[in-house]
Amino acid sequence: MKDRKNGAPIRSVLIFGGAGFIGSNWAHRLLTTTDAKVHIFDNLSRRGVDHNLKWLQKTAAGSGRLQVTVADIRDAARVERAVKSATEIYHFAAQVAVTTSVENPRLDLEVNVGGSFNVLEAARKTGRRPFLLFTSTNKVYGSLPDRPGIAAATRYHCNQGDSVSESQPLDFHSPYGCSKGAAEQYVHDYARIYQLPTVVLRMSCIAGPRQFGNEDQGWVAHFLYSALRGEPITIYGDGRQVRDVLAVEDLMRAFEAVRDGLERTRGEVYNVGGGLKNSVSLLELIAEIRRSTGHRLHYETQPVRLGDQALYVTDFRKLKRHTGWEPKMSLDQTLENMYQWWKENRELFRPALVPPRFAIRAYEPAPGVLS
């Protein structure tokens, strides 16, 4: 399909999980910086997605460029129907919590592996080989026991040599790691066997506005918003664990980079994260939150959880070599952006808005808006 005015191909972008944190930020970027048509496919089971959807609908108002399908990626027929007209597919829909995967491994398998298989098969059946980007996780590397780190006062010490590259052996150390690892291997192999132009991004900690963090996922948001609300949290381990944090805005740039450089990036797997400059321990983040907001975060400690990484810092040099991409936003700026967004949207964090843990809610499409 081509644009009637200039004859250029029309970008028809399908985003699975498009109402979530990463998906809504990507949809908004596409709607505000490109002429792409955007199709969101989401089961709307996550906290805050209703607000994100309204934000996107307001952004696209009157343009006819936004379509929303309320459905689950486990529904192969609905997935196939959505994929038929897509020229680009971004697959963010997933079960994202390690603890949920341990408590309900079948759900984790069905969503992360079965759902991803539905997306891949639908893309293959089109015969058009649409671009497909899949977001995986650093959890595919397991607990990294060979990188225990040297304990300092507030963190495990690390240097560039401790960063994790794509050559690190995979070690799926939880049902969640298994399901995401299996899904990404399917994505990678469909590039080889069926010549689908796919890219896998193994993400570190992503943070930014529109993120509703909890104990299992989105820990930077969880720490920040808990402090602002005066709610205590639990830390598993001694708090010296180190992660690198990537601003969601920089992740959007990574999406653009791998798509624009598809001749080089197709079929590849990349680590993406903030790197050593944006690494922080749990204790250091708690101190930074108090310094920047004036709010103290109260916490208790529990024994470290099985499979947790004491030290994970992304080595993103492969992605930089292939596309020129590297992070631009500092951790301080990321926190400031999140703090400002919270001040503008604090009503979203009222306790009544929090659904029961692990609940999957059923939604009815709004007449004339959702398909």
C-alpha cells in the first residue's frame, strides 16, 4: 500500500502490548514524529493501560491513524487478523514477572512462548515478511554466578570488563527466563528459516514516564513512587545489587536505529541498556531519590531471591557498532522526568486503581473506538 499523495509506502505499524509502558511510549512517538498508521493490540490487563490508551487516542484524535484491538496474543485467530496488513510488528506483549512465572508457569509458557509463536506464524503466513522486533530480557543470562562482584559500602563494584555482552552463555534460571529465552530463539530462528527480518533486543532495566512499577517489574518506578507515597517496600538481598538503567526515550531511539539499519541488523540479537555510566545499586537509588525529591524510602530486607543477579551491566557495543546507537539520557534526568510525570498524574496511584495481583481483567470494546 502506498500514500496517494507522494507514492511512498505507508508504514502500517502493529504493536502487541501497545497500551503498556513501552508500547504506549512507542505508539506516541510514531504518532507524533511519523506518518505511520498505528494499530495497538492489547488485552488491557495491566495497571494504568486505560490511562495510556486515552492519552494515545487524544494524541491521534481526528487523524484516523490509530486503531485499537482489545484481544490476547494467545488468540491465534485474532493475532492473524491483526497481522495481515502490518508492514512492521513490535512484540512487547508478555507475562513479565519472575514470581508470577514461578507460581503459574503454565500461564507464563502460554503467553510468552505460545503468544510469540502466534505472532511469528501470523507474520510468516502473510508472505510479505514484515519487520518484527521482539523485546527480550537480561534474565536469559540467569543469575550470572561467575560475576559475583566485590562488595563496597553501597554497591558491588564493577567496571567495563564486568559488563555483559551477547557472548555470555544463556542460562534460563526461572520459568520466566525459560519462556522469554525460548520465545527469542523462535524469533531468531524465523529470521534464518523463513527469512523474516527480525531483531531481538535483550533489555536491561527500562525506566521513564508512564511506567507503573511493582515489586517484580519496573523497580526504579516502584522505588520512586513508593517513596513519594510514603509506602514501605521490601528489598531482597543487601541492596548492593547493581543494574544499569536505560531511559525509555533512549530505547525508542534504539527501535528506530535497528529498523533504519535493517540491512545490517536483521536476524541479530542485541543487548540494550544504559551501560556502566547509568549503573546504580538499590541503596544508591534510594539515596538519590531522597536527595532529588526530599522523600525517604522506608524498606525491610529479605533473603535474596533464587536466580537474582547480584550484578548486571549491559555491554551495548555490538548495537553501537552496527547502528551507531548509544544512550544519551542520564539516570538523574530519567528520575527527574519520572518525578515530574508523577506530580502531574498522582491521581493514577490511588490504591483503588490497583487490581488484585495476577488478575487478568476482561474488557469490552468501546463502541466505535475499539475492534
